[in-house]
Amino acid sequence: LTEMADVKSDMPLYIYHGAQEIWIPVQGARNLYAQQCKLGANATYREVLGEHLSAAVIGYPETMEWLDARLRGIPAKSECPKQ
């Protein structure tokens, strides 16, 4: 799901995508992040080196660190640009 136009996420978002992705264009993830930031959501975006499979592996460690912090009760800090 990379389209949530006019629907602000109630929970923090961690969005990452492979910069060289060939099956799912990266622009969808970029747009989702921009849309959610514009709506005032708490969002983080990472674009990692690689295509579909390599990006999943490369992005995994930081994703798990972010998720672990949420599960330990540490609030996510939005990285959305100030509007």
C-alpha cells in the first residue's frame, strides 16, 4: 500500500524502499512519505541501496532497530520536514 491520500496515519510510520527497485517504483514510497508528512503524520523514510531483494536485506537491521524502540516504549521522532 503506497496510497493513503487524505488519510493520516494514527501511528508512526517507518517507510523504506530500494533506490534501484525495478518491480515496485520507488516514487510510490516517496509519495506516501510526502503525503503523510503533509497531513501531519509521524513518519520516517529511508531509501536504501539496492533492488527488491537486496534492499530488503540492507534495510532490515535499521527497520528492526526502529521497531524494537517502539516496542520498548520509546516514542518515534518524526523526520518530516517542518511545514
